[in-house]
Amino acid sequence: MAMASPATPPPHGRPTPAPLEPKAIRACLTPDVAAEFDREWDVVLDTARREQDLEPVRRLLRRWRHFAYAELTSPGSYFRVLATAARGSHRPAASRVRRWTS
């Protein structure tokens, strides 16, 4: 089954999230974001092999599934989130909190 291009949603409407499989998740990513996925994938596989525990792999796939869906629905969102987080980490916590007003 072919995956839609990261920049083009399927003709029938909004895309569906990728299965929790590395190939399916990676197919939803732009080349730059896929390179980030590949770097994390390599680290997590080494950890899983060393610790003989697949939970780090499962966590990575769950997290990247969200990034993949975001890239399908809003290309460039991964790097926008990183940029926002980098800017936000330099402000005091109180300035990032929105106050509820009734």
C-alpha cells in the first residue's frame, strides 16, 4: 500500500495516522524529518539490543506516529514545534502560562 506524500493529503479527506510500524511512519515524513527519525531509531535500537527490552522502541514509535500525522496534516510542523520549544525554554515559566479568566 502506498503512503501519501507528506505534502499532499489523500483525495478523500484528512489522512489517517500511520500504523505503529517504522516504515509506515517514515513514509509520512519529509526527508529532513525522516533523517531525524532515523537518528533516533538507531539510538533506540542500540538501547533495546543492549537492554534486551523493546519498550524504548514502542515509545519511539508511539511518539513518532504523532509527528508523522502532524507532518501529513501540516507539513513542517515538526521543526516549528522544535523552534517554538527552543524559544519557550528561554522564557520564565510564568510567562508561558495562560491565565483562565471568567
